[in-house]
Amino acid sequence: MSHARRKRIAIGARPPTNPHAEAWIRQGDADALQKGDLYTARLTLDITPGLRARIKVSAFTQGLTVAELLRALLEREFPEHTS
């Protein structure tokens, strides 16, 4: 028996979410404002696998997600300046 070759199907980009629609869907939820509503800019950077591993271990030992840990670090390093 020969195995049929499977055709790979490309998946397109995820459509942008509408925070207002998401909040409406969650209407009645006590925590209607979610992280996705607050963080709308994405930052991508290349790091070494070793640094990635150290960040993940540090986040885990602090009981945080990598995103939470990095947001806190960036907030400390780049605080908002108010007049």
C-alpha cells in the first residue's frame, strides 16, 4: 500500500480582535476588562535559547508568566514620566 501525500494548507494571519466586541461577549462578567484589552502592541525580539531558558525559569520560580515578568521589568526600566 502506498501512503497518499498530504497537502499542507497554509493558515492565514489571525484577524485582529475588537476589544469592544470581546467586552460585549463577556458582558456580565465581573472582570470584563481582560489583559488583551490592555495590551494591544506586540513586541518581538530575537534572543538566545539560553537567555530564553533563564527567563522562563525565573518567571516560573516567581509564579509569573514570561509575559508578566517581562512587562514588569520593562515598566521598571521605562516608567511613564508624568508632568
